[in-house]
Amino acid sequence: RILARRFPHFVFKSHRAIYRNELRELYRRIHTIQKVNSILRIARERRRVLALIWGNPDPDAIGSARALQELIGPEVEEFRIAYTGEFTRQENLAMVHTLKIPMVKWQPSLLERNPVVATVDAQPSFFQMNGTVPFDIVDTRSAEAYQREHVPGAINLPHRTIDATTTKSLRKDRTV
């Protein structure tokens, strides 16, 4: 405090606050690494991944699918990106062509080889399928968001809780 009075133009922080912030950031990084390792474990077990964009492909969804492909692709035999909607904006289609992102239109036959299905950039309104889907859906939002609105039959597994232990409860006989 004495230093703060003598040097009012300087900002002084206690080491405790600095260490607390560093520990918090380290915890977040470790937790993120655990999540990535859990996702990789699931993908390696199935060896095939289908990144599914619900609705019309937009840059966020395309980028998310491509990032997932970059992360998981080298670890699996097959990684495909599919979309359920249409390209309604020419700039989105141009982005896919310019960046040479291989994408296909959704069709049920994409599930024949039993891939892990990862939805990207999906909103609950895209899941209007009369309450039945050909695979299990894991809703990674908070329990509160899940309670407000969710896809019928979806499994709530908040992203902050995803690890090797929590994913063991997922059914092995169904595509997730």
C-alpha cells in the first residue's frame, strides 16, 4: 500500500492474485486436453467420423467441421463432413470450393459404416425429426439449458463434465 501511495501511476497486484489466475488458466488447459483426449478415444475406437452440419452450412459450421477434421482426421480411417440443409449463400459455397473442403449432402447411407456422428454448430430447432433419430444425441449444454429445451431422447452431458469416466456410460451399440 505504501508503494501504491508513493507511485500512483503504477498498478500493483499481489502474487496471490497472479498465481490464482495462472492456476485457473492451467486448470482450463488441462480440462480442455482431457476433453480432446476423450473425443480422440471415441473416434479411434470407431475409426470413422461423420461431422454433421444441421441446416444450411454457414462459415461457423463449416469452420467447426473443418477444425474437427484437422484435430481428429489423422487419427481415424475416414472423416467425412455432411450437411442437412442447402447452400443458400453463394459466398459459403465459394468458401467450400476455394478451400477445397470435401462436403456431401446428408443421406442415411452415411451411417452404414457406423461412424461416430459429431454435430457441429447445431441448434435444437434443427432436430425436428418427430422425436426419433437413427443415433444417440449428446447435448453438451448446461443442465439448465437442457431443461429449457432439448431434442427428445438426447443425453445431457455438459461439456465441462466430459471425460473418460462420463463417456463410458454412452452406448457402444449405437452411433453417438
